[in-house]
Amino acid sequence: MSAHRVTVWETDAEIVVLFNDPNDPPGQRGGGFSVELRKSDLRVLRAHPNR
């Protein structure tokens, strides 16, 4: 994990985790990976490259 900048945020129903290159400026689009989890059971809803 040390090779990635990890950002986590949550909504009422989901937790979203973003993995980005630490050399990319914050807010830059693309170049990373996202995972969306259902908060109630932590089941993966979506996992995809960032755009």
C-alpha cells in the first residue's frame, strides 16, 4: 500500500476507496483504481479503473 495514495469516503449506503499514484496531483482524473462497498455488509458493488 505504500505505493498508493488511498482516499476513503462514505455515503449513507456505501464506502468508496480510491487508490491513486502518490505522484499524481490530488483531484487528477485517471491513473488509479476505485472500489465501492455496500456499507451494511461490505460487499463489493463496483471495482474499476478511475477515469
